[in-house]
Amino acid sequence: MNDEREQRILDAAETLVLHYGYDKTTISDIAQVAKVAKGTVYLHWKSKEDLFEALFWREIWKYTDDMLTRLQALPVEEWSFISMYEQAMFALSGSALMQAMMRDDTRVLGNFMHKRGDKFLKMKQPMRIELLALMQKAGAIRQDVDIEAANHLISAMSYGMLNMHVIVQPEEAPTLENLIPTMSQMLQRWLVPEDGGNREAARQIIMQMIAAFKTQYQGKEMDDGHSNT
């Protein structure tokens, strides 16, 4: 299978879905932008849904790798749930497609989330609440924090930052990049022990969770719908 051609098709699909949305993007459109025959697209994926599922998985791994690269650039003493959240949000700010997925943007995602979205939605909540619980047990998060409430509030605040454009004109609101440091300061004062907590334990837990996430989900884009021809 031609990997360079496959990536070119996915690049074309990403460009089109961000501009026109999933529902208005056709395989013919993608083939035209990728400069391949329509039948060539079907050599790689059996359907439009399979192609876009592969695209979304590709973006998830790019985002995960970007977040990890940002984290690994920090000194060990700066690793914490807060730094992980901060670097995850900075990585998110650079990915229009991940932002659309995180806020369930119907203009971009259209019908796809009704057809295939469950597997992506299921990834969001359990991983973070497990991470918070492990960090609290290790002393990296304050013992008096209600983990379920914290998880819910962090989700609500993150969703709010991504969706402010619905109620506030973009030119009247701070950019996501400008909001992230203030959000991180709020979380630091709320969640982290005054002495900073157990940073080494936080680092180990973050790496273990990322490894577990990759073990559980990496290769899912190949499980269904990828043509073996």
C-alpha cells in the first residue's frame, strides 16, 4: 500500500472537512484535491466513514505526540496534572480538527458523530477521572478535592473555552492561547498541594496513562474499514 498517497488523501480530506464540513465533502472531492482517481481512494478505505475515522485517529495521535513532546521539554520538577493539562490545551490550540472533535462541532463533523462518534466520545471522560484519582492517591493532588466534581468542572471549563465564540465575537474575546495560562493558575491553586505535591509520581502516572492509552487505542484506525487490497 502506498503510504505517501494515503497521507495525501487524508490531508485532502482534512482540508475539505474543515472548510465544507463532513456532510458536504464527497469522496470525489477528496480524490480531486488529492489528485488521485476516485477508485484509488477505495483501495485504502471501504467507505467515506472509514476514511474519516482514519483521519480522526491520525489527528488524535498527532495531538497526543505534540502534547508529549511539549511535556518532555519541561524539567521533571514541573511535571504535574496542571502542566499536562496546560500542554494538552496548547497542543489543542494548534489543531482545528481536534478542536472540532472536542466541542462536537456539527458544522465540521456533521453526521459522522451519529454514525461513528461513540468510540471517540467514550475516550474523553474515563481517562481523565482515572488520572485525577491516581494523582490524588500518589499525593500529586490535594486530598480534600472531590475528584468526580473536579473532573466535571474541568470538562465544563474546557468546553466553555472552546465554545465562547458561540456567545462572544472572536475579536471581543481572548484567544485560547491567552486563556490557557490563567486557567492553569486557577487549577494549580485549586488542585495542587502548597508544596507542589509529588512531582515524580505525577510524571510516572502521566507516562503510564499515555502508554496505556496508546496500547488500548493505537491501531484502531486499522481494525475496521481499511481495505486490504
